[in-house]
Amino acid sequence: MFALAAGILSIVSPVASAATLSSPSAAAGPPGSFGVRLVDVPVSEVGNPRALRYIIDYLPTGAIIHRRILIQNDESRTARFTVYADAAAINGGQFVGYAGATRSELTDWTSVQHPTVTLAAGASVMDLITVRVPPGATRGEHYGVIWVQQTAKARARDGESGVTEVSRVGVRLYVAVGRGGAPPTSFDITSVTGHLTDAGRPVIVAHVNNTGGRAIDLNGSVSLTHGPGGSSSGPFPAQRIVTLAPGQSWNMTFAAPKSLPEGSWQVTANLASGLTKATATAAIQLTANVAAQAAASATPWIWLALGGLVVLVVAMGWYARQHRRRQAPA
């Protein structure tokens, strides 16, 4: 049994930026405007926000799953797209989809019903993704992406030479292979700190560690209470979603307005990955760097002390020279 997914996703590509994503009801747009979204979601995962956007499953060897995606052409002309599975990895707190049909174990299991799609302006079409896990599949979680790609030739001003422009949008694949029940999803907020940037902007940092057996896509916010005069502020959203594989850790950052009063605050971080949530509270001090200010104010005194020492050494040398002259024989 499947439910309709309404989520839309863009994926980090190391060589090409994702095109604009839009709903099927959007008006026709400029060249390079198209989108893709997941359609099928298992009913058991319909309440999970991650499952509405990504293909997420825990499968035994030999299992087969099918998922439909919707491809939408929002351009004002007919466009041709290629659809294919590519490898992906989780590095530096980001889910990175490779480009150029990089092979992996998961891509060998994944097939696309229509690798090439031609759509009229404003038209859309369903495509079917199939994942067949072979008997000898490696256990653990595998990552990939279903790219919908458009390639166009852009001519230079001389009208002779040009460059190839590639635009991609995609749907992530989180496919774990194992036996028995699915590994737990969990994470810890190990610390919450705060500081002022050189420009005086308050920044809150939450360090997070993935302690579970599945990848997580973290989002959330922080709220500030018990500030100067009993003030409170927020919530302030995370600057970006952080993705972590099992065992990985990373910092999530939250920016507060420069108008936030300096002083002591109590910060509460509320983070979530799908249905898994965690909260942490800490006391922080949002003030300018007092040590740096003290060092700067002490600098003139240091130079005065050094100058005095030089004068003292010169005077002692002059006195010793005069004393030797008085004791020398005529």
C-alpha cells in the first residue's frame, strides 16, 4: 500500500546546481525550469516527513521495491530529460549526489523504466524506479540519487563555439540492507555554545552526533530565554539541513539578529530528523571577546615598559664608561 507524497527535493551536486523545483500547477517558466518529486510512500511511513521526500527503506536480500516519481516541465517549450541512478555519499554534513552516472552497489540494483523523457511545455509524466536487492548484497545503508537531467548547448557571442549546460534535480535514495528489524534512528546533541562573530552577529552552535544505525537529516531551531532583564528571543531556524551517516558528527549553526542584547542567555535547541527528536539546554555568554580587548588595552603599557628598559640600559652603560675613565691612570 502506498500514499501520495507531496515533498519536493533538491540535491547537492558537485558539478551542477539544481534547477528550480515547482509544482505541477505552476505556469510555464524560462529554460532550465523543471522539477521532480516522489509520488509513492509506504503507508507505514506516511507520517514521516523524510519518507515524503526521499526513497527510504530497510530491505532483506532478494527484496524488490517500486517507487514512482513525477517529472514536471515548467519551460515554455518542449524539453528532453534523461533519468538515471547515480552514486551518492554523506560528507561534511551534506548529502552529495555524484554526477556522470557514477556506479555503486546501489546503482547496480536500481533501474528506471523510462531513461529518456520528452515533455511539452507545462506537461508532466510519471516514471517508475525499481530497486532489486540481490542475494549477495552488502549489509548496511547504501546511498544514491535518481537524477532528472537536462543538457543544453549554449552558444558563445561569436556564434561558433559554446559550452554545455547541465541542470539536475533529484530524489535521494537511503536503502539499508539487513535481517530482522530496522536499526534504530537516534542522535545526541553533545554541546550547545554561542559566540559573537567579528561583525557582531550572535551565532549559536549545536554539536550533534549520529548514534543510531541509519542516516539522519537534521533540522530545527533554537530559542533564547532568561536573557538580560529577563528577556527572551527566537526561535531561530537552522541555517541549513545537516545530513549525517551513522557514527558521523557535525555542527548545526543558528544565526540570531545583531539587535540581540549582549549578556547571559539560556538556549534551548530542538532538533529533529523525521520522527526522531532531541532537545538540549545550555547557558551561554554572548559578549565581545574580553581577553582580546584587555590585550589591546594593555599594548600601550607594554611599549612604555620596553622603552623605559632601553633607557635604563643605556644609562647604566654610560655610567660604567664614565666610572672607568675616572679610574684610568694619567
